[in-house]
Amino acid sequence: MTAQITALVDPNVSATSRRLAWLAAAPDGHPLGSAYLWIPTAGGVADLEIHVHPAERRAGIGTQLLHAAIDAAAVAEPALLGILTQPVEEGSPGDHFCAAAGLRRVLRLTYTRLALDSTRLALDSTRSAAGSLGHGAPEAVRAVPGYRLVHWEGRVPDDLAETYVRARRAMDDMPMDDATYIPPVWDVPRLQAVADAVARRNEILLVTAVLTTGDAMTADDAMAADDAMTADGGKAADGGKAADGGKAGGGGEMVAFTELVVRGDGTGDGQHYGTGVLPEHRGHGLARWMKADQIARTRARFPRLAGLLADTADSNTAMRRINESLGYQPTHRSLLYQHDLHPSPDASR
Ligand SMILES: CC(C)(COP(=O)(O)OP(=O)(O)OC[C@H]1O[C@@H](n2cnc3c(N)ncnc32)[C@H](O)[C@@H]1OP(=O)(O)O)[C@@H](O)C(=O)NCCC(=O)NCCS
């Protein structure tokens, strides 16, 4: 079928990207499918999403929408390097479609889920002095001396904003395999724009971060803090100071953070966003500590939440092991495909 492809005027423009949109319609005008392309202001790679109504598939409409997006991308932003698809589940129509279109498969993601009912049992049992749990449960998670946790919801508190901007580079070297990835340049307005975008969707952005304390904790302090974290399902490891909305109180530099997004009504599954530890602070257990604490807090704050979802690159061994140790179970695998607008000599791998 030859669909009528109409480029729409999309008001979705932000400081960091703008969106192009297309509607595919039948000759009688009824809609068949749509495509969206997010073009980053800073150049790099645009994100593509195509949907064709299930009743209209295998008629060439997806292909027409893809070509419309590819043709427009190069014109809209000549410096653009490529187009990256949304994650498509392995073996799904999207996977077959991307492969048939000759797109380059660049990244494999495994989705994992933590069922929060089982977490209650697992985290409660971390109180056991043994330090390690039975089959299928996460190991006990200790506070790390010399660091403390802070938490906030939505926009980053003013007194943490600058150090959070500096900590964002912790994500710059995340494994992206063969995908073209240009790390974003962060500043406070960008951080706020992300938080505001989440809020506009009626969702809640929850961040747990690690700050340096400047004075190393004793082993007893660490154990007491660990006990506080695991015993009450969410008490802050710094004795509760951070529960005031994230006051840095006493300063300290942010060296790690983990973001989670939960629906406004606190139901369904929460979705993990970024987790990063600055390279010079890796290997001390900070990621596991802040994630375990975030899980406990989230469970206490949103008792109706069913689970937590994470998507992790298969090649990101460190993150996969951390999530596994906290009890996350694989659900499915997805793939990202890329179309190169300026193919490089090694892009055909
Ligand atoms: C992926 C999607 C956009 C394809 O739309 P479509 O209009 O059915 O795609 P086309 O008809 O243009 O298919 C082109 C080719 O892709 C391949 N293909 C598409 N769907 C397929 C399927 N379910 N199984 C096997 N091959 C498939 C075929 O080679 C097809 O050519 P053929 O029909 O001549 O054999 C549609 O299935 C969809 O909306 N899926 C959900 C969203 C999604 O995954 N989007 C990913 C793209 S970013």
C-alpha cells in the first residue's frame, strides 16, 4: 500500500532537542502509523520511534515512514551522525523490520525486574548477622566508610546542583558497544529540564546520590548505618539527615548517583534511569549501596509499587552483576539499531 506521509509541525522543542513527526494515512485519510525523530541540539545521533497500527502491518508503511525520517534527518541537521532506533524486543516485528531495512545492530540490552514483594523478604533478612543470604536473595549491603547518601525527588536541591552537574560525567563511559554515543554536556538548567519533563508526565523522579564526607567512617559506624538502612526499609544511612529533601549539610562532593522514575500514583513498575559512579571512586561498593538504599526507601515510600525495571547493556558486566546481586531477574532482551548518516570505514562491523 502506498500511504500518504505528512510531515507534522511538532511544537515539542526543548533546550536540548527538537522533534520531527510524520503521520502515515490511507487515501481516505484514516491514520495508519506515525514516526518521531528527536534531533539533539548538540548534534550526534537522533532517536527514532516508528509505530504502525497492528492491522496495517506488512504493507510497507513502516518502510515509508523510515525513509521519510532518514531523508529529513540529513536536511534538518547536516552534522547529525546517525539515527538510533527505540529498543526493539529480540524476535519482535520491530527487530525483523530493522534488520530487513539494513540498519546496523549496535547494542543489546537485557531488561531485568525486581519484584518488590520478594524484596521485602530479602531486604528484611539482610539484618542477619551472616552478611550473606540464602538462595535467590541479595547479599547484605554495607555502608561505605568515607561517604554518605542523600536523596531527593524532582529537581535537584540548589545546594547539590553544581556537584550533581560535575558527577554526571560518571555516565560518560557507559558501554554503548557499536552505537554512536556523544555524552551530553550537563549544566543545572539541563538537569532541571529532565526533572521537569518527568513531572509533566505525572511521574516522580527519585535520586539517591553518594557524597564524600571527608572523614572516613569507622567500621562500627558503617555497621550501624547499614543496620539503619536495612532494618526500617528506608532510613537514610547518614542517620536521616538526607530525608529532609537532600540538604548537603556539611558539603561533600557528589561521586555517584542513581535515578528512578515512578508513576505519580505510585503503582505499576518503577523504571531505573541512569546509575553512575565516578571512575576514581569505583570498586568500593558505592553503586550497590546506593541502589539497595534506594530500593528500601522506594518500597517504604510507595507501598503499592509492584516492581522495579532496569535495562542494562549486555556488555555492562559491572551493572548487571550489581542488579543480579540485589535480586533483579531477567525478563527479556532488546536490541538497538542504527542508521549511519555519514558511515565511517569501521561502521560496517
Ligand atoms: C516495526 C514496524 C514499524 C514495522 O511496520 P510495517 O509497516 O509492518 O513494516 P513494513 O511493512 O514496511 O515491513 C518491511 C519489512 O520488514 C520485515 N518485517 C516487518 N515486520 C515483520 C515481522 N512481523 N516478521 C518478519 N519480518 C517483518 C519484512 O522483511 C518486511 O518486508 P515484507 O513484508 O516484504 O517481507 C511495526 O511492526 C510496529 O509498529 N512495531 C511496533 C513498534 C516498533 O517496534 N518499531 C520499531 C521501529 S523504530
